[in-house]
Amino acid sequence: MTFFTIVVRGLMRRPVRTGLTLVGISIGIAAVVALVGISRGFETSWEAGMKTRGTDVVVSNMGSALTPKPFSASVVDRITPIPGVAETCSLLVELMSIEKAEMMIVSARQWGGFSWKNLKVVTGRLPHDAKERAVVLGKTAAEMLQKKVGDTLQLETEELAVVGIVDGGAVVENGSVVLSLSLLQELTGSEGKINIIDLRVTPGTSKEQLNKICDDITKAVPEARAVIAGEHIRDSQAYRMISAMSWGTSLLAVLVGVLGVMNTMLMTVFERTQEICILLAVGWKRRRIVRMVLLESALLGLLGGLGGVALGFIGVKLMINLPAIRGLLEPDLNLTLLARSVGIAVVVGIFSGLYPAWRSSRLSPSQALHG
Amino acid sequence: MATSDTGPGCVFEAIALKKEYDGGQVQALRGLDFRINEGEFVAIVGQSGSGKSTLLQLLGALDHPSTGTLHYRGSSLAERADLSDYRAHEIGFIFQAFHLLPTFTALENVQIPMFETNRPAADRKARAIELLRLVGLEGRQHHFPAKLSGGERQRVAIARSLANGASVLLADEPTGNLDSENAALILDLIVRLRREQSITLVLVTHDMSIARQAERVIEMKDGRISADTLNAATSRNPI
């Protein structure tokens, strides 16, 4: 028998209570994993989308909505002369409800712009020109909309031909409906408006130079902001709100976990008062009692954390298939997040055990003789 | 550290030992003076509330005296830096209600005090097996307390009290929860072990038939020693 055996037996003394506490911690940690994983996934998915399009800098005005605010397409004329700018591609990106899909990315791109070039045709073809009243669908979007080449797609008031299914190399790209910029401007009555400019810089540009180009663009175009690709999503108030809410909810879940473990450990100490006094009476040092209680609560945290990570992982995998978010993001459930979540659970366990451990250390061995 | 010149044969020496509760409203011990010598078997008798269990708690360092001094082998217990060491290595406690840990087997219960020693796990187990054999429970090692009879539980408790090689056994009504047949067997076991291992035994009881087996009987009344007598039939040491 080892000291760890004693710790485990302490927890197994009330298996139902221990089990319920573990479920409580697991749900809390699952919430952390799911919410943080999804909010980070939102960021990384958009970043990956930018990378596959070969975008170095994004010019946009990320306001409080999930998509940027529109501005005049003429701002491109003020950007192209800036030194270091190699190529631009104007976009109008909207989140729209299309047929069966509650929310879908509609990505309208300047005809001939470089943002078309990453799209690999899986079946069918790309539109012949900017004027063709046609769309191509990312492969996930095609699945969600249950469309194939030759079908039509209702966009606003017009039925457009689906001429191709494409692989964009990233979740966001594959979940998009792609069409020419002028066509969407016409359909949505947004003539002359864009909300994103994808920009490539000259090869060999350093990070410092990239930052300077961003500063120069922001000065030249006060109605928008130039940000290195991937960072622009963090500028969005909506993203910040989602991120803050996910951390806030996680914090609440952790707090509930702390109270749950503390309650369990306090009950354990109260119930085992005489046992603890006997341990003191047979010569156990107070610090060993404290260590026993803290190890029990840490073990509760560890097991709850592992359960929570598993629960969160499975939950997120199920959640991303929901119609509302499918194709919008790939949750970022990296090892660091999972390890950190387990770490949080262990810290929660230890923290929650401090007061019960202190209480147990204050007991007098003389109580062993009573009862 | 305060020492006493009582000589090497004296295990305990109490000087004006008092214990009060509730700010002095309850006086459990009202100034005791006595000595207990090496290898003695002392029975402490008295009615409920006479202070005998309180005295045992002080001897076992489960509680502190309010005033007065208690020396153990010449040095004051109050001045010991770590009383848990004293409880772990110098004394063994046997309780009336056995006080075994219910979620541990007999073998594991005996190992519990050994966690405060440097013994490796295998040694702890071997020692526990040896002690259980000594108390006649070799076949019941893996039984939980709930599956043991009262007598068997007390045997496990006796084995536990000897786990770290205590030289003093403090027993608080060790047969109080047992039927007369088991009580006799347990008392015989304690007396035999005490004799074989040269242990000093202090036994609290209200049963005079048990007290008569001791070499010396301290009678307590209202927190005071009312009589301290040698049993002519069993005594070997002077008070």
C-alpha cells in the first residue's frame, strides 16, 4: 500500500459523490475546451483562408459585425501606388442565409484577381467571365446546400447557375459560395462597394517593411485599416465579443468547478473528522494530512480535467456538424489548449482543497477518543 | 529543554498536572503527581468523569495539560518540537471503539502508522503481516473491518499500536466493546505482548476484574488520584 492508495481510497469512500463532482468539473472543463476551441478556431480558420489565397495584408474596416463594413471600391486607387504593394484583389464578403443553410459565407471576388487562383476545380469549371450569372461552391458548401454542377442557387432574388465545385484548401474557403464581385454588387445593390481588399506585397518584404506598408495604407485610406493577414479577425469587435464571452463563460464554469470540489472536500473532511484524528493519534504529521487532502482534490481535478477534455473534444466534433456553423470554422483543439485545460482543472482542484486541507490540519487528535 | 532527574527507569513523571476546559469551569484533572516506571502495567480506574481518559490523552500527547509538567523519559513533553514523532514512535494507542479505518483492510490498517517511518512499502507490508500473525489474525489480512468480529477488530488495533515498535502502550477501555469471552482473550493478548516485548502498559478501565491483573492500580475520583496501590499478586516494581 502506498500513500497514493490512501488518497484514492479517500475518493472512493463516497463513489457517487466523487462521481458527481467529477461530472461537474468535466462539464466545466468541457465548456472551456469547446468555447475557447471554437473562438480560436474562428480566428485560425479565417487566417488559414487568407493564407491559401496568398494574401499578405488585409484592408478592411472590422466593426461590430462578423463581416467588415463596406467602403468605396475606389480606395484601391490610393493603395496601388504605395511602395511595396505588388497586387490587390477587391472583395465583398457577406454572411447570408441561402436556401437550406442558415448562415453561409458569400465571397465575391474581383474578376481576374489573385484570390481566384487558389481555387482548385473539383468538378465543373470557374465562371467564364465577370458577367456570367454563375457561382462556384466550395466543396463543404456544396454538401451543405446539396448542390451539384448544373443546379441553380437562389441568391437574393436571382437563381444563379452552379458551374463548379472547388477546393479552396481551407475550411472557410470550402464553406463559401464564390462569385464575381460585380455580380454580387449588382444583386445586393452595392454597386461600387467592397469590404475587403486582399493585398500581396513584393517578394522578400520583411516584417518591419510589412508593418510600414500597413501604416502607409491606413494613412492613405482612413476609412479602412490595413492589417497583416490573419490578424485582421482579431480587430473585429464581434470576434472580441465572442472571445470575451467564451473566456467569461469558461471562468464561470471554472468557478462552479471550484465550488463543487471545495464542497466535496469539505464534506469529506467533516465526515472523516474522526478518521483524520485517528491518523493524527497514530503519529501522522499535520502536513501529511494536508498533503492527503490536497492530493485528493488535485486528483479530482485531474480526473475531471481529463473527462472534460474528452467531453469537450467529442462535443465540439458534434457541434461543428450543426448547420449553423458547419463550414464556417474548424475548431482549434490543439494540444496546448487541451493540456492547459487539464492544468486548469488540477489548479482548480488544488485551490479548492486549500480550505478543507487547512480545516483538517486544525483538528485535534484528542477527538479520536470521543465516540 | 526541561529535564527530570528521575533516572532511567522512569517513563512518565507528572508534576502538579492539571487539565481544565471551558476557561476553568470544568476541572478534569486537579493537580496530579505520579510516576510510571519502565515495564510497569498500570491500571487507571475510576467512575465516568473521574478524569482517567483525560489523563490517558495527556500521556499520549493527544492533548496538552493546562498547567503542570509531564515528563517522558526525563524530558518535558510540552517542550518537544514535534509531538507527532512521539505519538508515532514512542507510544501505541488502543481505543475502546477500535477506530480502524473502514476503507482499509486489516493488513492496510496495520501499515497506516508506518507511513511516518522511512520503511519501504514492501517492508511495511512484511511488518504488518508479522504483527497480524502475532495477534493471531494471519488468515484475516485482507478483510475489511466491517467483515471482522469485535475481538478481531481489536486484535488489528493492537497490531497497529505495535507497528512502529512502541515501548509504551496506552489502552482506553480496550475490552469495553467486547463480550466477556472476547474481553478475556484480548486482555490476555495485551498482557502477553506486554510481557514478551517488555512494554510499559497503562490501561484505563472501570472493570476491577481487569484492574486486578495490573501490577499497580491508580484510582481516580473527581480529577484527583484517590489511591495508588501495588497489587501484591502481580507487582514487581516499587512505585
